[in-house]
Amino acid sequence: MRTAPTGRPAYQQVADDLRQQISDGRLPVGSQLPTVSQLMESYGVSNTVIKAAINQLKAENAVIGQQGKGVYVRQLYRVFLSTPMAALDDYQTEHAAARKLFEQLNQLTPPVYWAGEHIESTDQFEAPDLASEKNFTALTFANAVVYLQQGELTHSTSALVELGVALAAKKPITVFAPSEDCLPYALRHFETVSERVGFGRFRFYNAPSVDEALRLLTLHGPELIGLGHHDNGDVS
């Protein structure tokens, strides 16, 4: 274990070293941490110290525990923003509106991942930019998903795949759209079968414009998207 200032608790020294391994890529996003027993042997400390170090990293959202599967390095995003930009008629206008929601979410519960953040025109857009391993890794380790649809979809989009993944993972999903009628068929008719197949559910908010979504977030804060009382899942 790396040396640390005198008096610094052992669990913080372990957390510091693991954090550094995550930062420099020795423990990449999505990888599993060694078991508690392996870490005890590696650092020469007790079970209690290792569990405290892991809980420290969980509190920082650096790792996430998956029941019965271990602890994994997570992408440091609390919210995954999904919006079917390329499936709408006016890309630049809709992108500017979506950026307002992205910035509001970043003020409320940062950091937020949005695949379309730097794709400001259709000239820059290519499907692989959005349907990439990086994006789905971010989705896997995000605490909550916000789906923004600003009008009728004109064709299929990777955002619908992202929604399916989030529903299967039972993540908190918040949907902002002008009306339920404009949502994809899969969402409009999903709740009738969701309990039977064991998928998650979503909360729908009627938002004729992004400004209405911003108003709701201002009034209700992170609780609106299911992050008011996030549980870091302490090691027991």
C-alpha cells in the first residue's frame, strides 16, 4: 500500500490507492474490483478496513456494488440523458433545447452523460457516435435515465435501444414529451406487460416544451428523476 501522511486512517489510504488505479486505467470502467479477501491480502489490512475503503468509493460514485456479483468500477455519471435528436425534423433547434436540459441537470445532480453533447448539426452526426460501447457503458453505470422527446419521431433511433436497456435494468427513468400520444409504441403500451415480464417502469411528464421540463426540475429538484434519496449500497 502506498504511504500516506501520518495519522491518515488506513481505509483512506486503501481508498486513495484504488482511486488512483481507477484514474490511471489500471482498473478500467466496468471492471470488477478484487474481492475483499484479495484486497485484505494485497494491502495487509483487516476486513473492516477494506469494507470502509469500498464504502468510501461508493459514496463518491467511483464504484458500484451489484448484489451477488461483486463491486465494479463505474463511469462517474449520475444521470444518462437520452434524446432522439437525429429522428426529429429540426436538429439544430432541438439540440439547443436539449442542451438547456443537459445544463440544468448538471446543475442539479452532476455529472450527466449526453452522447449528443458535441454533435450540434446533422453534418457531424453519424449513428456510431451515439450507438457506441462508451455510451452503453455510461448507461449501465448511471444512477438514473432522463429521456427527452420533443416531437414525433420520423424514424428509428438508438435512443429507443437505450430506453429498452434502462427498462430491463430497472433504472429510474423519467420521460419528458409533449404528450403520451407522441411516444413510441413500445412506451405507450409498455406498462400493460412490464410487471409480467419483470421490467422496470418509467415516470412520464407532459412537457410541451423543454422550458416546462426545466420548470418541473426547478420546483422538485433531483427527486423528480428518482435521485432524491440515492442509496450507495454499503458493504455489509
